Amino acid sequence: MTAAHRLKSILFLSIAFAGWHPPLLALAAENAISKERESNSTDKERLRRIEIDSETIRPADPEESPGGRFFAWRQSYEAAQTAAIVQDYQLADKLYEHSLKLAERISPTDERVATSRYKLGAIRRQNGDFQSAKELLCTAMDFKKYRLWSQHPTILAAQSELAALYSSKSDSSKADELFQHQLKSAQESGTSPLVVATILNNRAALFLAQGNFLKAKPIIDQILSIQQNSLPAQDPNVAAVFQKAAALYDHNGLYQESAQFYKRALAIYARTGRKYNSSRLLCQSNLIEVLLRQAEWPEALSTAKELAKIGPDIGMEPTSSARILAKVYLITGKATGNRDQLGKAISFYKELTNQSPNAPTFSEPNFVIDLQLLGEAYLYTGQLAEADRYIKKSIAIKQAFPDQSEPIADSWMLLASAYCRQKKFAEAETYYKKALSVVLTAPGNHTAKIAEVCDSWGYEYNWQGKFDLALPLARKALTLAETHYRPNQQILLQYLGHTAVDLAALKQFAEAEPLFARAIKLAEERGDYDRCPTRYWGPYYLETLSALQRNDEIESARARLARIQSTAKERSQK
């Protein structure tokens, strides 16, 4: 198979199950070309020879032969593709516009005209020129003019870009209408199942962009079914599909489903050759992360040990397997209070940090992380002095490099929380102030991290019973979080709950009640019971309803809280 044919086949499979956010086809193309680059050094050299400069743009000669015109169009089009991949969108726009002029010289109804119009429209959407993008995409979709069938990849791609444009302009109903029209047309014409999967994938991405996972989930299940039925059961491409599904479920908090898909992918990778070792390694590492999020401590540890055992055979560095084991021991030790596991984490991290240079200017990212996690392990064994030393050492290294404001804030928050637990509140307050100052003064947008610092600091005041100090911080955190996250994102649970509790504790019941109601409804909708600790929130919520004389709602609220608590307990015991 030639490099060109291989690229086309990779691209088709990538499009059939592209990423989960628009513009899907552009990302699929990028992934395909990335895989093509990795295939062998000859192909890499071939791609490097596509020069992105003004020399690729030359006037079209009316006397030129058809073959010469085809070559000129291809030269400009490929250079434009490369410019888009390296994110030089201004140059890509210029080159695609030139390729469109060259295509029109071949023939106004040539399919290359549709291709160039679609690509130019996609770039202009990317650059924010929506009106021009819409006109280009609509004309690219006229399949009769270009003598193409309605399900031609270029037509589908143009329709998907137009749907993405509508979505970005908050006109999701038009976008969904377009996808449903595509789907109906594809099904009526007996189109390839993989093409149907592409359309379904784009529609799922629309719902995911809105944060509506419940609407996206049945579509995703349908895509998975098509992929499994269209490819051999042990095909590595099926494993890749499972991996993407697992990552999506993980991102949306459905850890059990995520773990199942990772395991199915691993079962396929275990039967493949060395070519897929890196995919297998990533898959098993991600499975460990999901098991930890599920609080499946024994399985997470056994999976980490298995990975360390097979690591040398699949190209894993010994330090990488040591880091994974150390992390599992640390997290399980923290969660269960098992000092033996915390001790093993300390041993691993000490060995890892001793292998690296000890100078404070050492810039290896893993070394800095290892220092902080070593300090964290000491925190949970009650060795505050050792924890303070290692965490501050990691901060000193981070401060020497740019774009480290958020990791530095995390370190100060970790120390602040530790000192608070030791009832050294003055030191804790100093460290929270440092954490907030770092992100407030850093360049760029740090809204989510500022919200996190305010929430954490406010919660520590709450823990001390200083609700008058906690409430302003909780309010600030909730306001920032609501501007940064979608209305139904799980993380909002903690911000809603903390603010509501502070309000209720200060007898501001009228303001507290709607926040409690939102939090509990969100917990039930998203199935996230860990962020909705009813033993803590419940009494305040019931007191709020009673104070507002809404006695008819109390029994119903008590039953809902009990269900949430029961589900959380079952998960914990499991």
C-alpha cells in the first residue's frame, strides 16, 4: 500500500470515529496525518518537503494543460492543509483561496471546487469570519452542481462544518436539524455504516458541547455498535474506538462504564504485536486512573502491579512504573488511612527524587511532581516538618519557570490545608493568601483556579465554624465557577453546597434553599454522590425548609437525601 493510500485509509477510519468536539473532521484529518508522519521516515521526509511559503502560490496559466492545472491545484491545496495543521490559519486561508481559483480554472463544476470551498469555509469559521464561512459552506454542499452523490465525504464534511458554525453561534437547533437531515438521507440511500457513524458522531459532539451527555449517550452507543459490526472483532482500530469511548465516559463521571471499555480495549491490545505497545501502555495507565476515581483500591493496585511486571516487555521505563505504583499507594493510603501503603509511597518517591539532581534549578517536570507528592505522603503520615520541606522545595523550583502559577497555587493550598488540620490556623491563612495572590497576579485566565482557591479557603473557615468569614469566599467561588463551567457540570456541586451551608448556618435561609435544591437535583441527574455529602448538607437543608415553613416538602427532601446517602454508602463499601 502506498503512503497516499495508507493516509486515505487512516483518514477514513479517523473520520468514522473522530474526536468528541467540533470541528470533528478537521481533527480527524490532523490525527490521520499525524499517524502518517509516524509511519516511517520516508513519509516524514515526504511531508517535510511540502513547503509553506509564498512560492507555492503562482498565477494560473490559461494555456496550461489540464494535467498542469491539476498539479497546481494539488500543490496549493496540500500546502494549505499543512498550514492549517501547524495552525497558521492566515496562510491557510490564502492558500485555500488560491486553490479555489485554480479549481475553478479546471471547471466551475469540478469536485475540487467543492473541496476548496469547504476547506476555505472551515478556515474562515475558525478565524471568526462566519458570514463568509456560511456562504462558502452552503455553496460547497450543492452536490448536484458538482455531480457528486449526496453522501460524498466533501458534502458531509461541509454539512458538518456548517453545523459546527451554527453551534458556535448558539443556534444548536439548526445544527441538529442539519445532522438529522444528513442521517435520514444516508439511511435512505443505503450509505456505508461508517459514514452513518460519522454523522452520528458529529451529532453526539453537538450535544456534548452543550453539556447534554444524556442525549449524547444513546448516540455514542449506536456509534460503538456500528464500529464493532463494521470491523473485525480483534482489529486494533476497534480497541482505539473503545479507548475513545472510555475517555469520554471518564470525562463525564461514568467511571464504571469507562473502566469496562478500557478493559475491552486492553483485551484486544494484549493480542496485538509490539506495534501497539504504546497504545496498550496508555490504555492500562488510564484504566488505573479510572479505578482510583471509582475507589476500587485493590483492583487499582493489582492493575498497577501487573503494569509494572509487563512494563519492560512493552517499552515502559522503570521510573514510569515506579511513579504509577507510588501514586496508587499514595491515593489508596490517603483514602483508607493505611500507613503501610503511605510508607511504600514515601519509599518510592524518595528513590525517584534521589535519582534526580538535587539542585533547585533542576527543570525535569517529573522531579518537581515527585517532590510535591513526597511532601503530600509525609503530610498524611503526620510528618508536617518533612512535608513542609519537600513541598516548599517543589515551589522554589516551579517559581523559576514561566506558566507555573496554578501548580504553585496548588502547592500552597496543600500546605494550608495541612496546617489547618493541625489547627495552626495562622500559618494556614498565610498560605491561602499566597495561593490566591499567585493566580490573581499571573497573566492569563485563571478563573477556575481562583474559584478553587476561594472555595478551599472558605471551606476551611467553615470547618472552624467561622461562617461569617467563609461566606464571602464561598460566594466569590460560586460566582466564578458559574461563569467558567456549564450549568450542569458536576464540579458545581461542591460550590453550590458550600455556599448553601454557609448561608444556612448564618440563618439566610431564603437564599440558601434554591442553592440546596440545585445541588441535590444536579447530584441526582449526574449520579455524582461523592460531591454531595448529605450527612454534612442534609441537616442544613432540612433546617432551611423548616425555617421557610415548607413542611410539606420536608419528608420528600429527607427521602431524596437518604437515597443519595445510601447510594454513596454502597459505592464506598464496594
